[in-house]
Amino acid sequence: MKRALLIVGIIVVLGVGLGPWAYRTFRDQGDVIALPAFDYRTNDSWAALPAEMPPAVWAEGWAVDVILVGPDDGLAPRSAAQIASQTERAIEQSSRLADSLSVVGPVYAPLYRDANAASDLSAAFKAYVDDHNRGRAFVIATDHPLPPAMLAPIMADETLRERFGGFLRLTRARGDSGLFASVAGAENSASDLLAYCPDRFTEAPECQPVVEIGRQDGMMIVSQEEPIGGDNLTGLEEWLEANVAKTAEPLGSLEEVEIIDIRRPGDTDAKRDAAEN
């Protein structure tokens, strides 16, 4: 009898304690919705952006940006409440990492849909190049393999490839120097990885230095004390200055150019029409 009462008591306690969690998990999901594609021309499609537009290479010389594709930036919600929760966490997580990575340069971290990672990250990278890069060098920081579609422009555009400083490998494997699959499907082979890396890197570890990470308040943080990127980034700007031509300042579209018609006194449209006829 006592055992039966004890079991009933345990069931009641578990029911009281786990009931709200079970309801939130299985019942209180709200309407299942599809997350729309992000528009990376707008600030709210990014988990992290610099507060101000960094100076262009033609204005103040070489500098380095960081593109962060980190944990929790990929969203896979089922309801509006989950979208808000996941987005809030992604922004907080990217902010924690950006605090440390900003010693390298301004940090850009796109939000993206987990189920559409290839297309979303490709669009985010294109938006970065078109709207934010302005001829600057850049590195890509990540803790997981990236879709080849995102990185395809680096292989296709020689000027972009010259400015690419390689990958920063965010890892908890302290001191691990093993090959990191920075690119999905690269099968961890040095030749596959180096295909995305600038020609000045002849070995995979040179193109993917380890950045040690840890946990704080449930968030990933950079935990190492030595300079981020090590020899990979030390002297990068000096190397670029000596070996890579800076992008020239765009002249603008033809619509922005004012055309002034200079004529001699008495030269009118009517006289020109008569002369042509």
C-alpha cells in the first residue's frame, strides 16, 4: 500500500513539474509557419553588423573584415514565437563572438534558414561583397562546414580570391591542428580545401588556423589569449599592400553623370534641325 502511494506521489510530482514543459513543447507551438527568405539588404537579416560602414580600401588602405557563420545563426522554427526566440539567441551568440573577433576587423554574421543554408548563405555573401566589402580583405569564421555554393565566387573571381585571408576554425578541440572540413563535401583533403584558399597558402593549416572557443552563460565565446588567426593574419595587410592592387573607387552609374550641352551663341535646336534637313 505504501509503495503504491509512493508511486502515485511521484507521478503527481512529475506531472506538476513536467506538465508546463510538455504543454509548451508539444501543444503550445502556435501556427506552424514557413520562414520567408531573408533580404540581406536590410539590417534585420543579420545577426551582427558593424555599427558604421567601414572605410573603403581606396579611402584608407587595406583592412580585414570577418564573415561569421557561427552557431545558432541558422534558424529552424515552427512558430512565430520560435522565430523570435531563435533570432534573439542568434543575435546574442553572434554578439559574444563578435566582441572577440572584432580585433581582426568588423564582423558580419548573416541569419539564415537551416533548411535553405546554401541559397541563403550564398545570397548573404553576395550582399556582403556588393554592399559592404568595398575592396577590403576578409576572412570567414565558422564552427561547421560551409556550402560550396556560398564560396563559389571566391574561386570564380581572382580579385576576390586575392583578398580572401582564409578560414578561422572555431573549435573546442584545444590544440587540435587536424584538418577541418571548412567546406561541405570537401572530404577533409588538403587539395579540396586549398582550392578555396589564396595561392600564398601552400598547406591547409595555414588557411584554417584554430581559434579556441569555450562556453560562458550557455553561449560560445573565444577563449584563447594569443592573437586570433596567428601567423595567418599577422602581416596580412602588409602582404596585400605589396602584392595586390587596390580596387579603384567606382565612378557611379551613367544616370548620375550630368551632361552639359555646350553651344555657341545662336546655336539652337531649330537651326540644327534645319541643317540636318
